[in-house]
Amino acid sequence: MSGERLTEEVSSGLLQLGVLTPHATAGPEREFPAMAPGCVVNCVVRLADSELAGTAPVLRALTAQEVLDAAAERLPRDSLDAVAYASTTSAYVIGFDAETAMTARIAARLALPMASTCAAAVRALHALGVERLALIGAPWFTTELSDLGARYFRDQAFEVVFCRSAALTQDPSRPPPATGR
């Protein structure tokens, strides 16, 4: 797909986005349309239907070429404008270079532009001149995943001054009541 066609689609107000994710929770279906209401329609393909996808060994296994190729084949390529890989924790486990290579390979296979969550964040933070980060992970992030997150960003020349999971409910559908602040 040409960048020209993608620009045209975005200008017309509707972006057809394919999303690959290893996670069972319904984040991408809610989050992408919420970020651009009325502008993004997405098709989500899950690499696993298990909450075990939150562990480092499983996340690493789910980034294997054969797993990703099978998932990519389930995307409706003819109707998509771009593809996203939505998993911060997968990037933490495999690192920036492997994440970048993974998305480049899938983009070439699908002949579509592709981005991934962590690599996009790194590029944006560098473009903004950010040097220091405080990482607050989802409440279900283990200490291991938080530590991998700190290493991921340190490897990209950021100073990570704080890294811990949020002390909130483990159920993303039940946020705590507002504190009034």
C-alpha cells in the first residue's frame, strides 16, 4: 500500500486498522476507536485466547514467525489500510530491535504499513526530546514485566526514574471510584 493511499484514507476520516495482539482482554477494540471516534474501524486477531499470554515465556513464543504469519493470514488484508501490533509487554520481552524487525517483516508480508505500541512510543518520546521516564504498568504487570519494561526503555537511551505496576484492581472492566482530585 502506498503512503499516498493511507494519507487519502485518513483524510477521508476512516482508517481500516488490523490489529494483532497476544492478549485476551478487549483493549484494542475499545482503545483504538476511543482515540479517534468515528475515524478508526479495526479488526482484531488474537494470537492466544489465554490469560497466560501475560507471562514472558508465552509472550516470547507468541512473537515467533510461524505464529505471527498464521495470525496475519486471518486479517482481511484487502480492506485494511494499516496494521498495528498491540502489546507493550511483548516488546518488553523481545526488545526494541526484535520488535522493529518483527513489524517490518509482517508489513512486508502484508504489503501494508505497520506500527507497534512500544516502538512507536520510543520514536515519539525521542522526537519530543524526552530523556527521563516514569513507567507505571497495568496492575496485572508482574515485577518481571516491569523490570523488562525498564530495561527496554533504558536500552533506547532513556533514564527510567521509576518503574512499578499501578496499585489498582486487576480487573480492567472495574476501575476504582474517583477520588475527587
